[in-house]
Amino acid sequence: MFPFKVILVEDDPMVREVHRQFIERIEEFTIIGTATNGLEGLALIKESKPDLAIIDIYMPHVNGLEMVRELRSEDLLVDVIAITAANDIETVHRVLQQGAIDYIMKPFTFERIKKSLENYKGYRMKLKEKDALGQDELDQLLFLKNKEDQEMENLPKGLNPNTLIKITSYLSLQKTPVSAEEVAEGIGIARVTARRYLDFLEKEGKVKIHVHYGGVGRPVNRYGI
């Protein structure tokens, strides 16, 4: 079963690279190909027969929703996770109607996609292990509420979920711990704002502080995941 073979379909090259780096950090998942639009994605899936396709919705030529419909109409055995900025109810409903196993809204954190893929891995392993499922087991597979989503709904006053996601995504891509000033410059916010979010993440145990002692002046706090 392992590793799970993944096709990534995303038209924005920068976003595609970030998503590729996220996915390749997760054990037992490997990207076997990427496509820049739904037409390329369909051809690639037919040729390579992946386990999972991670698909953007807004794309040229053939969009993600049309692509998923085509996958289902041709009875291609591939699971789908939708990744998109679309948050309107109609689009969400239509994508889920076509059998997407998850719907992740941009921008998102490394932890969010990691949780999605871990749930997918558990789902596939459970299906392989058993010939039949009880209701409780099926409920666990179908109705898992993502812990991160719950936390985002209960942020302290003054903290914005989108800014928090940008900061955690930025930190996830750094190979070494970075300062609040570097975080601020990296995502385009004030240093004092970056520090507020970093302090919150440190209190929640989501980041670790590394104290850097330079030759002159006060030590600098650096943050890493």
C-alpha cells in the first residue's frame, strides 16, 4: 500500500511548489507528477493511476470541479482532496457531491494538510484491514472534526485566522528558526504584530523559541516548528 502515490494539480507555480514541499514532508506519501490545469491532470491520472489527486478548483482550460466530474464519469479509481480559495456554499457542496474526501481552503497550514493526509492514510488502512465495518468505526472515518479547525474558531480577540495560517505556513517552510523580524518581512506585516502571533503560538506549544546570543546587544528569540 505504501507509499501512497499522489498527483498534484495546481496552476500557480509558486503555490504548487509550496504544496509539493508540504506533501513531501509527510511520511508514506510521494508525488509522482504535477499538472498545471485540469486537462493535464486528467491525462496524467489516466496514465499514472495514482491513489490520490490533490486538485485546485480555480484553473484554466478544465477547472477542478469539471475535472472531478470527468474522473467520476470515467469511473477512474482515484481519491480526491480539493484545495481552493473558494469558500461559497455552492462550490463546497458541488465538490463534496462529486466524492472529494476533504476540502481544504487556502491559505492553509502544513499541519492542516498533514492532518488530512493522515486521516486519509487511516481511512485506507482501515478499509484494507477489514471486510466490513461497524457503525462506530464508520463514524470515525466519515465524521472526524479537524482539531485545528476547532482551534481556529476560538482564537483570542485581535488575532486573525488568515494571518495565523500565513505565519505557521511560513515557519513550516523554514529550515532553521527565524526571528520575529524575519517573519514580519516574510509575510508583510509589522514586527510587533508578528511577535503577538508568535507569542500565542509559543504558549499553545505550536512553536519553540530558540535563544540566539550574538556578539553584541540583547539575545534574539528565534522561532521554529
